[in-house]
Amino acid sequence: MTVASQHTDEHLYERVAATIAHQIDRGTLRPGERIPSVRKLKTKLGVSLSTVLQAYMTLEDRGLVEARPQSGYYVRLQPRELPLEPSPSAPSPVATKVDIEELALSVHEHNVDPLIVPLGAATPASELLPTKKLYRILSALCRRQESESNRYESSAGNMEMRRQIARRSIDQGFNPAPEDIIATSGCTEALNLCLRAVTRAGDTVAVESPIYYGVLQILEALNLKAIEVVTDPREGICPDALASALRRRSVAAVFVQPNFQNPLGCCIPDKNKKVLVDLLAHRGIPLIEDDIYGDLYFEGNRPKALKAYDRTGGVLLCSSFSKTLSPGFRVGWTVPGRFLQQVRRLKLTSSISTSTLPQMAIAEMLRSGGYDRHLRRVRKAYASQMQTMIHAVRRYFPEGTKVTRPLGGNVLWVEFPEGVDSLKLYDQALQRRISIVPGPLFSPKRGYRRCIRLNGGNPWSEQIEDAMIVLGRLAARMV
Amino acid sequence: MTVASQHTDEHLYERVAATIAHQIDRGTLRPGERIPSVRKLKTKLGVSLSTVLQAYMTLEDRGLVEARPQSGYYVRLQPRELPLEPSPSAPSPVATKVDIEELALSVHEHNVDPLIVPLGAATPASELLPTKKLYRILSALCRRQESESNRYESSAGNMEMRRQIARRSIDQGFNPAPEDIIATSGCTEALNLCLRAVTRAGDTVAVESPIYYGVLQILEALNLKAIEVVTDPREGICPDALASALRRRSVAAVFVQPNFQNPLGCCIPDKNKKVLVDLLAHRGIPLIEDDIYGDLYFEGNRPKALKAYDRTGGVLLCSSFSKTLSPGFRVGWTVPGRFLQQVRRLKLTSSISTSTLPQMAIAEMLRSGGYDRHLRRVRKAYASQMQTMIHAVRRYFPEGTKVTRPLGGNVLWVEFPEGVDSLKLYDQALQRRISIVPGPLFSPKRGYRRCIRLNGGNPWSEQIEDAMIVLGRLAARMV
């Protein structure tokens, strides 16, 4: 980079702007990346502060970079350059016996294998977990050696943790008592308990399409049927489609991930949330809500939970700390509304209580403000690395590939052009030590054959970029 | 205590023996308690070593004390003074819909309440858990901050822990590979997964009578029926009665606690273990074995697991560290034989994986020999405090009360004389801040109305003794 003049002149800032724009164009500076700070560039180029500032404002005006308060300038995602988004789903209206197999187990096991590039399971990278802070708290608890920390916890969970969760729930738009909350072994146990509380074997549950495969596996294991409902990649489950499905057949419960749904990343607009909750309250159908990604919004305020619109106790909210603090702790919770007693009894028979010490450590992490500080950091990281990943899809995946544009969470849903078989792609990628999740896992009918889900939980790296290049090449051969 | 002569004479040892015998008789020295060491008594009485030794051997010959290698002399349990043992159960031969209610939840919650004397839930006292050692290991793990310890574990569990469990299984009489073992959130999750793997809603499971109420609750939650089988307070489930029950009706699985059963404390003799396993193998009926108390034998060698006799993979062994290392960690395991794949899939859908760090800490506890050292210590403690408790039943409970004489574990089963209602006793005791478990909880038909289970997991103390006195008085009023 050479800029001749040492003096501020009318064209100098234009030349500085052009230099940065060129770097963005070539991909030296990638979408979501921070561009050099004003001071740094001033020193580097030997120009005045006002020249650099003017250059950056010009770039901002052109929509190439964006300023983030107290953080600097970042390369913006260019909407005009982005691949198309997938269309709303068009699932079959017939209920199906859920039948998801060995594949999901294999996805989980490859995710815990350190030799494999983890674009499969939706887990945060180690760097994005506050392990140091969490373990410092845990060590302090161990040193204190309070005997009750080694004993059974109440089956409803650690009271201080539930108190802290209750306080935070105001961000989700509702205000439970600690006693309304039950701690669980992760969100997965919460979903199991809630489904068991409101259904019986053979019942049908209405779900989004595509839907997180973990839920399909739970339905299968509980001998429940799933009926898929049209879901928009931006606005989530379609209330009209749901209403129509409910008219056609008897449904024991509805399962929805309202915020940054897995795999679409969609977020239901507030007005639809209300419509949805009212629709089901009116019919007396329990609504199981999984809000595990809600804290990971990229901008603005936390989106509300469906529970915020619950007037009848018919919404059973489930969540966990596995996406934010610790997948390994296995601590989640549920606010099961009017099904509180049933869920609590099921918790006792299912695992007696949740691990004591991890709950105490999480309570302290929440109480001390460490959780909020951590969230502020990772939200930025996810926003940036998800943008970078979307651009990598544009750059390396075959022409015509579509991809979602989530405003939170850490998963992307990719729809390849005709010809690409994601099950084959899964096998071929795995041979090259890359894990992805093939689309058919997200549908009881094994649809979405051309789709894959990508985990955006990893900070961008050469290893991830190489993996995206390999995936793109493998897919291109099938087109 | 006064002994006049300083010289060894023919009658001096007799006088020393009489002094100790008198203390035993008055209850100053209690059954299971250590009597003064030979050296200590020699100094105290100013007699020769050989006099004390001769006195102790005399007491031993009379059956009043017993020598324990490297440990000293202990007051023996006096069979002639003991209350009678309960007779074998005579349960109804009809299968019943399981219907256990709020009571079990209340028992658990009172157990975690520090203000209540914990004679209810079968949990070890804090002093009998190796919390210090375990937390030292955990702190060391936290300091190392290995990132994988904060991540999901394999759904089958921590490999090092499974390796250590596999090594120890030889004591139980079988030799699994680490891959045959699946870690679970306590024994309770293991039982859930195994029952779900081998039954469907509406099926019947044959169980001991009386039976651990936690199992009845699981059966109820899974919509399974229970059929009770005659069980002997010493020898456990009766193979002939089981065979006859199987001839009468179709049974999907059998559940047995072979060693120090909860609540009877019975231990199935080896020959009956083989008969039982062969009987079910022959009929292709899965046998779910809960061996959670097996490591807590008082004397001799560890009793074998039923799994030791399994030739067809039809035995699903379940266990945990909740009775020995940490109830709060929630770490158990299962060796589900030929149902390995089904159980592993159910584990993934039920809670994804078991808490990572606690498994790592337990693996190190096993590897370092700390677990075995701890077991040696607590076995003696349980043997002693259970004996003391049996004697307290004799001393404080109404005439005609019967009680079991377990050779391991930490629960006692008490059968009161006619007139005592254990449900009323439970309420009255709770008002006096004493928790017990009433008999009807141990039977789907709510039998055993005159029985209670007592937790022997607490070192003998004035508080416990006072509670036994209160229980005795309350019961006596009903006779």
C-alpha cells in the first residue's frame, strides 16, 4: 500500500478509500472482518487522522463498511452480492411415523472428534465458551467444599440458579417465579419431559419444516408422529398453515423454535407470535417452545419468547446453557406453565435431579454479570463469522446455491442446485474429515435432499475456509 | 472402672472381661462399636498385655466381641437379642397399573432439607462421601482448563471412565469392553433407558416385592404394569415364584436388585443367580439388573452381578456412583448386553450425553485407587451403623417389631406389629422433622402398610438416636 502525499488534499482520502475498497473486493478484507483502526492506518500511511476518517466515512456511505460503536469499522455484508435465500418449505400435509436413524448419532460422535472439521453439529467453538471464568467459579466452589454441593439437588433444581433465570426471563417478555422453573439435563431432557407431559404414544405433534433433527429423534423414541408445517426462512412457522393443519387432523402438541430456529435461523415476528399462541390457547393445544438460541441475537434487543404471550399456561418453554456457557455441563431448564407438576414428577423419575455443582457454578456466572459480558462478546463473534460463512458459500459453492441470512444463532441452511445429493456429500466430506448435516435429517419424510446445515459456531480460520472450498468442489461435481 | 491388683493372676482377666461385658450389656459399648485397644486398656487398668489379651479372647469365645484384622476388637451383634426378621413377601399374583403419587417426590425433597433427620431417602451422609478428594481432582481438572472438558462428551460417555469401570467389573464376575458400557445421568436414567429399550407402553414387568419405589415411579411414567414376585428378606426374589408368574402371564422384562436390595437388603445366593438368569435366557425375556449397592458389602468378597451368568446378552446391568462417591454428580452407567445400540440411541435422544467434568473426575478417582480406599472405609462404617440401628429398633420400637439383617448396603426394612399405620407414622414423624419412607410406596398395590424403610446411611449420633426413640414412641401409641 503506497500513498505518496503526506498532506491532506481533496483526493487523498479518495485514494485511501479506494485502497481499502480494493482489499475488500479481492477478499483480503472479508465481510464481517474489522478493517484497520483509524489510528493504525494514519500511522501506516503517514496521512492525517481526518483523511482516514473521511475515507472511512466515504466507504460507509457506499455501503462497503459499517461503524460499530466502541469497536471500529467492519466490512459489511453486501446484500446485492449474496446468494438467494431458500423459499418457504412445502412439506407434505400427511402425518408420518418418524424414522430417523444412525445418522444423527454419527453426526454427534463426529462432532466430539477433534480430528474432524466441525461444520456438522451446532456447537460453539471452544474459544467462544467462557471456560476460564466458569472453571474459576467451579474451583472456588470446590475449595469451599460445601457438603450440600456433593448431594442430590432438589428435583426442581438449584434455587439460586432458578432465581437468576427468573430475573433474566424479563428480557424474554415474561416474569416467572423461581418456583415456575425446573432445571434439566440440557434442553434435550426438558423437551423429553415436556413432550411426555402432554402426549401419549401414537399422538401427533405439529412441527416446523425443516426441523431440528434432535426433536425428530425424541418424537421417534416416544412413538409420536410428526406433521410438518410450512416454515418461512425469515418469519418461521406459518400461522395460517398451522391453523389449516389443525383443522385437518388431531394434534396433541405443537413444537416451535421461535427465535433463530435450527436449521433455518428464522425468527417469528412478534405479531405472529401472538397469533400463534392465541390460536393454540383457543384450541387447548399445548405449545412446546425451544428458545435455546434467543440470547444469541446479532443486533437490537432480545427477541421475545412465545411464553411472553401465554395467558393460559399452555406454553412450555425449554432452554439451556449448552449454546452459550457449557455444552458439557448439561444444564437446561423448562418453564412448563400449567404442566408444572407433571413435568416435575417426570423429572424425578427420569434422572432424580440435575447435576448439583454445575448448577451452582452457572448461578454464580449469572449473578456476577459474567454471563451478560460473555454474551456481548460472542454475539459480535457469531454475527461476524456467520457473515463470513455466507460469503464463503457465495464464493465457493456452485452457482445457484441458496443460503439463509439469520439474524442470530449459529447455523446456516444451504440449498444446493439440482443434482446435488446431500447424503452423498455427507459421506464424501466425511472421508475428507469434514462434518456437515445432510438435509434429510431435518424432515421425517427425508425431504431436503439438496440441503445441508452448516455450523457457524467456529471463528473463521484457514481450516474452515479450506473445508468450505472442498465442500464447494464436491457439490460442484454433482451439479 | 477399677481393677485392684497390678499383677496377673488367674482371675484378673475374668474381671477385665466382666467389666467390658457389663459395658456392652448396659449399652455403653454398642454393637458394632470398637472396644478399647489392648494397649489402651493395659495402660488404663495397669494390667499386663497378656491379661487384656486373655480377657478379649474370653469375650470373643463367648460371642460378645469379634476381632477384625488390623483393626481391633468390636462389639458383636447378638443374634439372640435381635428382633425377628420379616417373612418372605406374599404379593398378589395379579398385574396392576402402577400408581405411586406425590409421596415419593415429598420423600426426595425432605431428604435435601437440612432441617430434617434423614431416615427417609437412601442416601449416604456427607461424612461418608469422599468430597474432599473428589473436589481436589475436580479443581485440578479446572486448572488445566482442557477445552474438551467443557464440551459435549460422546453420548456413550467418557472413555477413560468406561475403561476404569470395565476393569472393576471383574469383581462383579464379568469382563466387558469399555465399548459395552454407556454412561448415564445416574442409575435412574440407566433404568429408564433400559426399560424403554425392551418394553412398550402397556407391557408388564415382573419385580421384587417389596421393591424400590423409584422403579415403580419409572414404570408408572412409562405406562408399564408391574407384577410382584415373592421375595425373601435374605435370599431375594424367589426363582420358583418367578417361574410360576411367567407361566401365568406374558412379561416383557424382569427387574431385579440382586445385591443388598432396596428395601430388604437381601442378597441372592450365587446358585439362585444362575438359575434366574438361565430361566429368563431360556424364555428370551430381558433381565434388568440394578447393582447399585453391590460395592457396599460388609464382609468377604463382593457379591457377583447377575450379569456374571449372562451368556445371551439378555441382562442389562445398571449402576451408579450415587451411593458411594457423589449423589450430586449424577453419574451412572449401564452394560445393556445385546440391547447396546438401542440404549445408546435412547441416551442420545434423552440427554445427548452425560456431564463431562464429573465423569473425568470419577475416572481419576477410580484410576488412582481413591475409590477403593474410600470403599474400605465406608464399608466398615455402614456395617457398624447398620448394626447399631438394628439394636435401636430392638431397644426403642414396640415389642414384636421385625427388622431385616442386611449384609451390605444402607437400608433397613422394619415391620411393625398389628395396628401401626406407616402412612400415619410418616405424617406424624414429619411433623417432628423426621423423614422415613412408608411401606406402601414399595408396592404398586400399596401393601406393606405396617412397614417402613429406614436409611442407615448416617453415622450414629444423638440426633439419630433421638429420632429412633420418637419413632418408637409414635409407633407404640398405634399398637
